[in-house]
Amino acid sequence: MKEIKARLIERIKRTDTVESFRFILEQKALFLPGQFLRVILDEDNRENKLMNKYLSMSSSPDKDYIEVTKRISSSEFSKALLDLRPNEEILVEIPMGNCVFRDEYKKIGFLIGGIGITPVISIIEYIVEKKTDTDAYLFYSNRTDEDIAFKKELDHWQGINKNIKVFYTVTDCQPKDKTCTFGFIDKELLTGKASDLTERILFIFGPPKMVDTMCNISLELDCKKQNIKTERFIGY
């Protein structure tokens, strides 16, 4: 883990409230799919938790850039990110986290809520680019279909890789998109779409309450505790 200068090269609006930021690092940093970094906007005070925050990487480790994605809020941190201009530099601490994909994982599943999709993108993009034989099921829940970040990319990847299957759920209203179903990720959905869930390494990312619920459901379906990997996204 080291601190490296990162230069902003592009911003991408994913939804009305979610935006990606792409940076070129001053020097190469190796990381594993699923890891995160710390964005340091207050270099004078490393303990400033309001301006120095952890963000998951939403890009494959093989890219020549790193991308982080955040749900934009009214926080000072969000405002500072939005104020960044092209070629402006920030400091990042990279890499962090043990909730990662490894090449030996042949069957995996994702139970994801909202902005928890960010490390999933890093993992699936890596799987697609490396052409691994990993079988991956993604269950991805949002409040509305307009809130689904990276849908275009996910639809494309499952279109070109028969081992990737994505199931979208919308909780707050009937979805307009016919590829989405109304409701929460629950036992019925999981057993109906993934009868071999107990054989998979499960990644569960999202808000704490959602993560706890998905963990409980997974255990009730007899998934092995040691095969469940979690990250709780706080402060979004």
C-alpha cells in the first residue's frame, strides 16, 4: 500500500446521482479485482474523515487508468470531487481490502445493493477481459430502474460471455425496463435463478442493513459462512 498522485482524465455520469472519476496514476499500482483505495483531499490532515474517504475501484486492474465511482451527495467530499478539473491531481492511497476475486474461483455470485456495484464492475470487467472460465451470477437491487448504474456495461458483458448472468430487481416501483423485476432479492428469487448457490463464492456489497439481510438469507440457504465475502458501504 502506498500513496500516489493521480491525475483526473475523465468523468462519467452513470445515473442522475452516481458519477465515475478516471485517473492516471503517477506510477503503476498493482491491485486485485474488488479492492478499494483512499482518496486524500486533505493532505495536511490525514485524519480528516470528512475529506479523506475510501472508494472502491470500478475498473479492471489491467486498465491503464483507475476508476472510482461514487453516489454524489451534498457532502463537502462530493463537492470537492465535482470541483476537480481535467488534469488536476489528487493523492490516493492504494490498494486496500481483502474482499477480492481470485482466478481460482470458478463459480461466484454477487448479492448487491445500490452503489455496492462498484467493486463488482472491477471483478466482472476483469473476468471478461481475461476470458476466464468463471461462472458468475449477479443479483443487483436498486430503488428504481433509473438508479441502475453500469447497466449498459453489464448488459453488454452478459451478452458476450455466456457464463455471466445478471438479474436486476427494483424495490420502490414497478420497473419500466422489462429486464428488471419488481421486489427484493429474496430466497425465492435466489433459489429460482441459482439452484447451485451453495457451491458459489458469494460477494455481498451494499448498505449495512442490506448486507446483513443478504448474509442471513445466504446462511438460511445453507451457504458456507467461509464462502461469504462482505463489504458494508457506509456514508452514502
